[in-house]
Amino acid sequence: MATGKDVFRGRLLEASRGARRRSGILSGGPSEAQHDAADLYDEESLAALGFEPGRDLGYPGMPPFTRGVQANMFRGRLWTMRQYAGFGTAEESNRRYRYLLEQGQTGLSVAFDLPTQMGFDSDHPRAAGEVGRVGVAIDSLADMRALLADLPLERVSTSMTINATAPMLLALYVAVAEERGVARSALRGTIQNDILKEYIARGTYIFPPRPSLRLIRDVFAFAERELPSWNTISISGYHMREAGSTAVQEVAFTLADGIAYVETAIAAGLDVDSFGKQLSFFFNGHNNFIEEVAKFRAARRLWARIMTERFGATNERAIALRFHCQTAGVTLQAQQPLVNVVRVGLQAAAAVLGGCQSLHTNSYDEALGLPTEAAATLALRTQQVIGYESGLADFVDALGGSYAVESLTTTIEKGATEYIARIDKLGGMVAAIEQGYVQREIQNAAYQYQLDVEDKRRIVVGQNEFMSETPPMPVLKIDPDLERSQVERVRAWRAGRNADAQKQALLAVEQAAQGDVNMLPLLIDAVKVGATVGELSDVLRGVWGQHRETLTL
């Protein structure tokens, strides 16, 4: 006698003849590169995966934190609405920050230009044409003062997307706060400070991996003592997803980077239950709605298991994975850019249902240039509508218990676990990066994705289907005079400082780099007497050298 499920399958087979899947391809682990979504998820799907609700779900605010890191999630307080912004000079960016705060933004997020990220002052020959283009130019204490002018540092949380030069930018931030009488213990925010993903997917590295890890270790130790409310790192899968990784790879490689940072800190004698409380993560909010919700839940559960089983952490705050999400820049299309509003709204809703702690929503015009003020405001309004009108914030893990969500959460966790085991066999994440393994995996996934788009196995509205003419849109232009004024500013800064004090401070940094003392106090002393980001970077280049990428096939 046919069961209800047998009847369903027969009807499904009849209805599916000649049909084409529209949702794209879900991604598995290294032994299962791709798989289609199941026709139906049910209790049998969960049983086949070994899902145990008591072990794998638990309760919100309790290990393994699958259902969220807070018991009441957004019913108590909404996520931090943190719009990423920065361009031109510090004064220009400061005006944008004050405008966004007036519009209801609840946290700052600073984008730095490429010279700042690469440790070159604005008057360096290699900075020409890039000053203030993709973020704000910060060379000296004067620039950081201007960037933070009139901003309530004792109340606002500031995130700085900076990696190779993160210790220098943190030093400048601390120095400005102290000038304004704000105690270090009152400062709240995050520095990205995640150098390993730069070697994998982004490229704004300066020094080789191992001395770079030493700098990260020094930040951990300094902040543990001096900046207790500061997130010392934002371990980032975002850029790997932008480079083409799958959801499983994003979770696996991000947490593998996290393992490397934790191992580095423990080897230096730091307590995992202490520094672990200041770790944060940064994920991409991509297009496949259900897969993204499951991805965030899987990352939380897997990290809790890693911290407890691998590192023996017992402090629940050290075990809980807290994350920022940014909607996927790579999904934004130059064709029919207003359609990006829909993409961003869905991606942001998935981040909220997945339990993010802070969120950035991209502007619809970012495939064309830096966001205009109008586009940035609409992006912020998207978060506000989700938070205050949609009702999504009224529920704690509203999709928890869904057959589909729980199946995908477990599938993603298993795939990521398999990747991490492979990385361990290669000698850990640094060794895997040096061997090119992680880069190759992402490159292969990106190539497959592009083939799927070109062959229309994956539909992108406006790009390979449903095309139409797009009227011209206003694009933000950066005044070329801003670069000239920034170059003049840094040269005037050097001319006006105490040259002897600056030289002595740089010498102290150089000597520290050759030894093993914590460098953060020396960097703070150096920026206070006028050392620039470029000068400090040059000193460390002289001691440690500069990383050169080795391509492996």
C-alpha cells in the first residue's frame, strides 16, 4: 500500500517533468562539490543527518548557540545598524558619519583608502591616484582627529575595516580618545585585524604571515588589559565569499582562520576564556535566503564546539560566535541597479533571521561607484523597516525547527568540519595558505559559479535574463583636489612635529619588532609624537620584509 510520501513523490515527479530549477546550486564540502536542494525536507532528512535537537539546537543564549547568542535576541535591543562609509579626506567622511547618525545609524563603520590599508602615506608615489578613492585617507594623528571630530566616542561603537595596519589605526584611535578625556575602558568597537584572509582573497597585506600574526597577538594582549569592551579582531569570511567561495567554504575557512588566531594567542600564554570574549566574526549576506540563514546558525554551532572541544573554553561569552554581516557586494548589478534594493532587502532579512549582532546594507548604486547620500540613506532605511515594521525582530530564531533550515544547518556544519579536518592535515591554516590550498578551492568555486551564470543554470535578473534598458543614474564623484589637499596636509604635519621625538619613537618600534615585547604601547607613543602610518609601516617592512604572493597551480 502506497504511503503518503510515495503519493507525494509520484505527484512531484509528474509536476517536475521539464521544469528548471531556479534557485541556484547549494554547496557542499570538499568531497561533495555541489548538490541540488532536496525536493522535500522532513523528519527523515534530519534523521539521516544524525540531527539531535537537544544536542544540536539547545536554547537561545546558551551553548551551542545555534539559536542565537542572546536569550531574547532582538526583542531586547535591535542589532547595531552600522553603515560602512568613508571617502576623500577625514573631514568629508566625518560629515557623512554625522549625517548617518542623524538618520538613525547606531554605530560607525570606517572604510579606509588603499594607501592607508597598504601602509603608504598619501604623498608616497604608490599612493598617487588612490588617495581617498575607496575610503578615507588617514596618515597621522591630525587626520584621526578630523575623522572623529564631534563624534561621541564614549557612546558610539566604531568599527574600522583595516587589517595590515590595524595596530597603527587602533593606536591613533586610542590617542585621540585620550586627548578628549575618554578612558580606554569606555571605548567600544572593532578592528578587522584579520590578516589571513588578505592572503587568501583580498590582497591588502604588507608583512609575511608569521610576523603579522605576532602583531595580532600583541593587539589581543593589549586590549585584554586596556580595552575590555573592544573587539580585537573581526574574523572575516566576507571577502572570501566576494572572491567566489561557497557558503560551506565561507564557514570553513573563516573558522579555520579563527583557529589559527586562537592557537597563536594560547601559544603566547593568553587565556582563551579571557581573550576569547573579544573575538568577533564577519560574514557575507548572499542571495540564497534559506541557505544563508542556515549558514549563520551552522557557524555559531561549529565555533562553540571548536572552542569547547578543541581549546577547552568554558566562559560562554568566549564560546559564543558574535558576528557582523554585510550584504553581498558581489551580487550588486550595474544593470538595472534599482533591483539591487530587492536583493539587499532579502539579504538583510536573512542576516536578521540568522541572528547577526550588527549589519551593513549595501547601497543600490555601489556597482557604479561609491554610494551617493540618497542611496546610503535608503540602505539604512532598509534596516529600519526590517527592524521596526516587518515583525522579524519579534521572534527569537523564528525559523528554528524548520526541516529545511535544520537540514541545511547540519549539512553546512558537516561540510565545514570536513574542510577544517583537511586543513589540519595540511598543517593548519597558515600552512594551507602557504601551499595555496584555500586559494585554489575558492578559485574553483568561483569558476563554477561563473559557468553556471553563463549557461543560465543560475539566473541573475538583468544580467543573463530579464534584461532592459537602464536610464543613467547619478554617481558620486571624488574631487581630485582632495588628494592634493591630503598630500599637503601630511607634508605640513611632518614639518610641524618634533623630529627628534619622532625618530626616537620609530627607533623604539624598530627594536621592539626585532624582539618580542608588546608593540601596541610603543605604537601609541609613536603616533602621539607625530609618526605617520606610512613611517611605522616602513620601519616594520625594514625588519620583517614584505610579503610576495606565490602563485600555485
